[in-house]
Amino acid sequence: MSEGQTYKGSCFCGAVEVEVTGDPLFMGYCHCDSCRHWSAAPVTAYTLWPPEALNVSKGEDNLITYNKTEASYRKSCKNCGGHIFTDHKTMEIFDVYPAIIPGLEFIPDMHVHYGEAVLPIKDGLPKFKDLPKEAGGSGEIIPE
């Protein structure tokens, strides 16, 4: 990845297109109950970006928003239901799902909310019980 490089992605049907520029702040896996239920998967992958890095380049009128809490506003396409990104308002970052950014090399840093995991993963990455201290969590690491 290089400074200023722009990566393009879209929802499942292509009605919504996004661009992210630069490098993600972090990449990893989330095991929290909310992410698992939202994605209907045992674990989700994330790429976290500063707000200025994300641009909805097409189909902003096709975005729908769901927020179970004030912390996370989940965006998906009203046509295909494809998940696109989450605006984590309280942390001032955007989680753009790596599956929709085919040109971005996904290099995970960590697992978060591993205390809620339903699928054990042994990959040598740090596994935070909740979140790193810098992100407001306990910083506690769970052994593999």
C-alpha cells in the first residue's frame, strides 16, 4: 500500500460504490455479538479508516442506515442488502468491509472482542478480550 493510493469497491449489486484513500488505520477481525449478528457470520473482518479517507462515489441515495446503538451506524445497499461500511461515530472512524475492497491487501493486526468468540482461531495475532486500551477497552489479551 502507498500513501494516497485509492481503492475502489462496491456493494453486491454495484449500485453503491465507495473509494478509500491511503492506508487503513487498523485491519483485523471482530468477534462481538453485534457484528456477528449483523453479518450472519461467526466472525467479521474490518478495515478502519479516518473519516476523510472514505468517499461514496456512486449511489449515496441507495444507502440505508441501521443503528442499534448510537456508537455504530451500519450502512448497506437498499437494492441488494449488501453491507458496505459502518460509521463508528463515537470513535470517529469508518469500518469499510474488506470484502468490498478487492484491490486492498488485507493484512490483519488483531482480533477484537475475542471474549465473545464462537469460532476459535489460531493465527498468532493478538486476541483482545474486548478492545485495546487506546480504543477504550481493557487491553486484556486472551491466549490462543
